[in-house]
Amino acid sequence: MSGMMIRTLLTGLALTAALALAGCDAGGKGPKFSIVSGSENTVIQPIVEEFCKQKNATCSFTYEGTLDIGLALQSETGVEQDAVWPASSVWVDMFDTKRRVKTLTSVAQTPVILGVRKSKAQALGWIGKPVFMKDILAAVKNGSLKFLMTSATQSNSGASAYLAMLSSALGNKPVIEPGDLDKPEVQGTVRALLAGVERSSGSSGWLADLYTDSAGQGTLYDAMWNYEAVLKETNDKLIGMGKEPLYAIYPADGVAIADSPIGFIDHGRGPEVETFFNELVAYLRSAPVQKRIADTGRRIPLGDAVTKGDPSWNFDPSRLVTAIRMPEPTVIRQALDLYQGALRKPSLTALCLDFSGSMGGTGENQLQAAMRFLFNPDETGKVLAQWTPADRIMVIPFDSRVRTTLLATGDPAQQKNLVDKVSLQHADGGTDMYACASRALERMKDTQNLSSYLPAIVIMTDGKSDDASRDFLSEWMATNPHVPVFGITFGDADKSQLDALTKATSGRVFDGRGDLVSAFRAVRGYN
């Protein structure tokens, strides 16, 4: 073999090695590139995928709640994806203490506003006039307005609405300072506003789907706090369904604006991966793509392209809004602790725990560990999922029958008592999740002032249940307010049964097979 041939062969081997190190495939293929994002970016995903196709790259999206992205940034292992795309840079500032995120760049902007069913807005006298947070408060207090809103400790849209409420309660001072949060009158005002929450969630996209799905089934909610762009997407669906749209309310005393930043995480796979990210950002910021992003209802940083508004429901992305100044990260964290621990609407939660025979061994151990986490204020406080003394908790262990019903509040001593009592339960018997759900519903119906709580039934199961869904759903329909049922899967759970039950009750299924503790924490954002 000649020297030239050897050099050519070595050069080819070196190039192949470099491509493999960079996560690329030989033969001209681009890198494998993964993004973890907030759910509000689902409509932009196809635009990113077009770029990936142009570059022969394999791109994947994972959608997580704001808190999940923040906690991953803060953890020892960090985010496993190549890029993070949260709703707001605030969460990177607050959680990225190890400064892992590079080149954080805003792609779009969207304020968090209140969408009110148009006939409700008309009845409230809000059509064509400025509406202040005090007007929203008055409507909540007199019982004429309830709304959907994501959890402020799980989702950016909920946190944005909550921070705007705080800012208004403080008289719109230039910036919220730590001592401001201790003022009783401020806490009282915000607590009264949050009493208007009718359903909560950990995802802005899921909340919008809840509104449209419910409208399709004849259940009309009054209003929803969400991104201006998500309200456009929601109204596009509602109008297509022949349903009443939401009227956009831009609180005149201030709104929080999400800046939709995308940032790079260097996992040491070579400069080609970072180059691909930089090219992706340049593509997203290019004028033609910015126009396409603007067409989704988002406000773009360059300001050259704006979606045409719709006066019929007051949608106007060219409208100048009063933006609140976001507090320092330490103050935001203090505000979120205050929300979770004192100001949010209290929850009424029934936990149906599967202790059937198939849960023996690993399943039982992991379930007990999940309960030790869920009822340990020191641990739940770290992830903003703590209970309060105002919360009401039922723990109902079941197999083929309901074993017992344990009642408690979120008081720390009562939480410990729950852990002690659950520790005495062991796996044995068959599986009937509907018997547990019925017991929970019976207890909830006996609760005084049920409408003053956010109720939820959470079923954790690993097996197929005897099907008594028809009887349970008849009972469920007769209970007002309707109580959503959430499922947490474990082992080889029959997900189809849980899917059907949660869909019928406007709930959701969480996958607990990989991490049961995280699944229980996530469901807290929906209650």
C-alpha cells in the first residue's frame, strides 16, 4: 500500500472517529440532537424539524414542566438533552446554579393574559374597556368568575399570572422585594384571587386541551390564564368546533412576558454539536422563520413581523402591554414557597394505593418510599410540592376491596402519622381500583364547602382492575363539582383502563414505572 493510500485511509478513519464523537453519522449525516422544552412549543416543533431535515440531523423533543427543567438543571447529573427551551429565562437564572446553559437566546415573546369566555366577559362589562386586577378580584369575590390556571410552582404560565397578581397587590411598585411578601394585605389579596382557581395543572398545553375538550363535551369554564399565543391556538380550535371563543383580557396594571429562550448544554460531544445548535438559533432568528413564528401568535424579538389581530375577541399581538419587572431569583423562590405553603387554593386529595399481591417485593418497597417522600415536608419543600395544614388528604389502600381510609391534613405531624400507618400495609389479594375511587368520591361528597378545595382522586395501580367503570362514572356524574381522576402506572399496569377513566373525568395518566416518586410529585401540580 502506498504512503498516499495509507494517509487517505488514516484521514478517513480520523474523520469517522470525529463524527462518531460528535454524535454524527458518517456519510454526510448530521448530529443527533435532543431538546427538552415547555409544552407551549409544540406548535414550533415542526419548524425545528424542517431545519433538522435540511441538515440531515436526527432531532428529538421531550416536553417537561417548567419546574422539571429547572430541577434537572440544578441536579448533580444535569439535563441529559443537548438544549433546553423553557418558557422563560427566569427559570434558568433561578435553577442553573452550575451555569451549564450556554448561549441562551430568546426566540419569541408572549405575555400571560386572561382569556374569558366572551359571553362571560360581556356579562362582566369587560368588552372594549381596560380591565385591572382589582376588577378580576371583584368578580372572583362575588362568585361571578372562576378560571383555569397552571400551578405557579410547576408551570411558567401559572407563575407569571401569580407574579402579576403580587405586583398588582403591591401597587405595581418597580420591583418586588423580599419584605413585600410578608405584608398581610398583599397575601390576603392574592389568596382571594387564587380562590378563583377551578382547575389547576402542571402544563400550559394540557390546560388548554382541557378547556377545548371540555367545551366539546358541553362543559364550559369561565376563563383561563395562559399565554397569549396559546389562547390564539385555543380559539382557533374553539371556532373550528363552532364554540364560543375566549375574549383576551390584558390586565392593565401589568403582565409577565415569557421570552422563550433556547440554550445549549455541552455534553462534550464535539464542536460540531454546538455548531449545529448555533445554526439552529440563527435559523430560528432569521426573518422568514420569525414570520412563521409570528403567525403562531407569538411576538418576535426582531419586531418586524406581527400576526394580524382579531378584534372580535380582542387578540392583538401588536398591542403594547405593561410588563412587570421580574424579581430577583431569590425573591421569586420566596414567592413560590409562599404560594405553595400559604396562598394557593387548598387541595382535597384522595390517594388510592394498590397493595394487591402483584405489588409484592420491589413494587411495595417503591410505593412505601414514594409515601415517605410525599409526606416528608423537608423533601417536598425542595421541589415545591409541600402540603399545608389547609389541605385535606385521604390515603386509601386497596386490593380487591378497600382496606381502610386514612384521613389527615397537611400538618407535618399528621403526615408522619400517615407514613406510619401506610408502612403497616403489605401486598396481598386482587385489584379493584373502582371500589377505591368510589370510596374516595363518597368521602368527598361529605366534605363541607367542597367548592373551596381543588379535589382530585389519584389511583396508583400496577394491574388490571375488575371493570366497574360504569357504576363509578354514574356516581361521578352525580357529584358536583366533578372530581378529576388521575392515574399513576406501575409495573405492567393496564394503561388502557386508566386512560379511559382519566379521560372520562378530565384527568391524566402519569408514568410511574421509571420513577414513582417523580410521578407523585408531578401529579401534585394538578391539585
